[in-house]
Amino acid sequence: MGRESLRKRITMTICFVFRYLYCLICRDFPRIVTMKRKDVSGQVVVITGGAMGIGKGLSVKFANELKAKVCILDINDQMGKETRDEILAAGGEAYFYSCNVADPESVRMCAQQIYSNPHLGKLETEKHDDSVNHLGTVDILVCNAAVLRMGEFTEMSDNDFKVNNDVNILGYIYTIRAFIRKMMDNNKGQIVCVGSICSHYGEQFGTAYCTAKFAIRGLMEALQCELLEKQKNGIATTMIYPYFTQTTLVTENMKEPFSTHLDVVPLDKCVEEMTDAILKERMYYFIPWHLTFFCTFAKCLTTKSILPYARRFFNFRYEPIKRQTAQSG
């Protein structure tokens, strides 16, 4: 325990400032300007909550337009099969796996089924006996499944908070743990988590949902550092923060969200921007892009006295239609 000497701290600070400017000017700016989408044709993309809403939009996009092999994981068997069949009818390649992300065993079983599916593997020859095996692989993992529990903090039940945490926090953890080990073995892959503006701002009625979205933001930041520490630089992490999007998760469970500056994001626009962020392996991305200002710079300027006026100015408002609501996807 302890810290470095004053002289060393000053030296390290000066060195860090120069290194920061070098990385920003010589590496990051050119990278952002010349950033290109990667080709995912033939790659395996796993999407939780892929049967409805944003998840379905991503499933269709990756399978039909980008020619990836999409694995749809969802607790809703009927909608999952319908989404799979819709993709197959359009000439894409998709597979459906019934999965409850709140159950770690269910997620592990799905992962095992995906890895053992010969249509999702790559033919490789074992070094020792020259035998040919189908070795399953997952190139992109998108954690998107969610439920919505909204209401006043004292009026929501213990079960509301439990279900919220089981799906919206532990569901992400279980899913990543089920797939990350093989990614680490290969030092290759991409982990995408879908957050929300609620990952940065708490608001009335959001004590359950905002808690979960804040947690996922922390999970991804910590996981990124762990991968760097283990020198697994081949695994990209992407955190996406969309504003309220026009999906059944929103329209069926809350009165239309309102804000002074932001409107509800159309589903197709959200899916298109999320796809672009994933293919460019962005570290984080806000939808719409100017949320970056609200969620980073503006929040740093908030004080106890300013907060009431800032809330009235930005006026983020959402209200549940009924107290207990839930929807996957």
C-alpha cells in the first residue's frame, strides 16, 4: 500500500500528458477519421433477446445484409422461431436457441450447442492425429436481452428488483462468461453490451432499470481493463448507449418518453447506428451521437444547486403505463 514519491509522481504526470497528446493526435484522430467497417460475412454472431425489438433488427441486419451466421437467443420460443424463419426466407442464415439469460445453466447449454453446431464451426486439423474436427466459434457476442421494471422505489416489490437484476445484470454476466473463455483462448472476438441513456442518468421511476444499466457500464469498463491486463488485445469491447427507442419494450410499458432536446429514436435508425458502431469496433457509442455531450461533459458540470434546474431544462420524462411490466428483447 502507499504511493510513489512526489518527484516520481510529477515525472509520471508529465510523461502521461505527452503520451496522451501523442496517442490522441497521432493515433486516435487518424483512426477515427479512417475507421472502416469490418467484414463479418460467414462469421458467427450471437444476439441475446434477438427475437424482438432492437435484437430482432440486429439479427435481420447481420444475417440478411451482412451475411453473418446469426444465433438468436431468446426466452420467447414463438417469436424466436418466427424471426429465424423470416431470416431464412430472405436467404440469410440463422439459428434459434431457447434461452433464459437469468439462468446460468441455460446460457451455458446454449453456448455448448452453438460450439457443437457443425454449421457454425470451422474445419481444422488436430496437430497430433491429423483428424478433422468442426470447432465451434463465436466472433461477435451481443448482450441485448432485457426486462423493464418501472415504478416508485417504495411501491415496487422485492420481486420487481430481483427479476430486474437477474436479467439486466446477471443475465449479461452469465452470457459473457459462457462465451469469453474461448475468445480469450483465441485472443479474438468482440463483446457488445447494449446500455441506455439510463446507464448515465438516474430518474424518477428508474430505480430498478437505471441501477442495472449503470451496473453494465461498470461491468464493461472493468472487463476491458481485465482483458488489457491479460494482454488479450484481440478482443474488442463495445458499449452502446441508445436513447429510448421505438420498440415494444418502450411503447407497451411506458407513456412516450419526452425530453426538451431528444425525440424517441426510430427502430431502424437505432439498428443502423448500432451496426455501424459494432462493425467499426467502437469502444462506446451514443445514439443519437450528441448524447455524448449530455452524458459526459454536461454531467460533470452538475452541482447540488444546478441539478433541479438542469432537470427542468433537459426534462427527461418517462412514466410507466402500469406498475409491473416486463418484456424481453
